[in-house]
Amino acid sequence: METILFLELEVLKWVVQLLLNSFFLAQIPFSAIDKETDYAIDHACGTKGYVDPFYLKSGFLTKESDIYSFGVVLFEVLCGRSEFLIHKHEGMHLPSFIKHNFENGKHDEVVFEKIKTQIMPEALTVFYTIAYRCLHENREARPTAEVVVEQLKKALELQMSRGDRWSFHRN
């Protein structure tokens, strides 16, 4: 029987559904995203580890703020731990934990062991590269939702191009 883990993140105006089956294949229906919608939010709130640093400094939320929060969720999937657990055990919020490890060349140390043994290295690189771009301090440097979807699809295609589409263990 196939197990499905369903995570739903409502970030301001749009809903992102992330479906992971037992093979860690992601399906992300971004059909609910209105790419051209601007919005003004009064009295927004959020959990510290997920909130865009630009919002913390300025009080303004943007589409790029949504991308930042989604990047945190992507890294939660990759790490196999929630932002809360990373903060509790590492003493820093997930974005700082990721940046610290990436700046020190320790990309693989943040990846959940079960994922490491099942994902193709090329797919992993594409996945963590786009997730890392989502966490960029400069909001203009973050990818658009369209680019995020494109890169996640690319990671999935790399994973599926192995020939044996149902066995995800490295040879």
C-alpha cells in the first residue's frame, strides 16, 4: 500500500499542496497561484523560522515572502525535521542552520538519511539548489513560483530518468 504524506501550507493568498508518496516523489499543484496578484496585508503574523527577513525589517509582505516560506518547507522535507525541531536541537532557526551548513560546504549533512540513500545525486542537487535560492536574503534574487515548479519538476525528471522507475536505491 502506498503511503502519502500530505503537507498543506497556506501562505497568504495561495495554497501549496506538497504530496510525497512512499518514493519521496513530489507533486506540487501550483494551479492556485495567481502570479499577477499583488496584496496588502494588515497585521500579518507568522512563525519566526518561516517569516521572510524583509517582512521582519519592513512590515511588508510580498510574493517573494511566500517563496521564502516555501523554501523553508522544502528544507523541512529535505532535512526530515521541522523548523521547530531544528531550532530546538541546533539552537538556530532552519534558514540559519541551512545557510551555516551550505556556507561551510556541508550540503549533505542537512539531508535526511533515508532521502540520501534513495535520491539520485543530480536530483538532490537541483532540489537543494532551488530550495536554497528561495531563502536568499535579497527578495529580488529569489526565484518566482514558476521557476521553483520548473526546477522541482526537473529534479523529479532526473530521479525518474534512472531507467528503473520503481527502485530508488543507489546501485
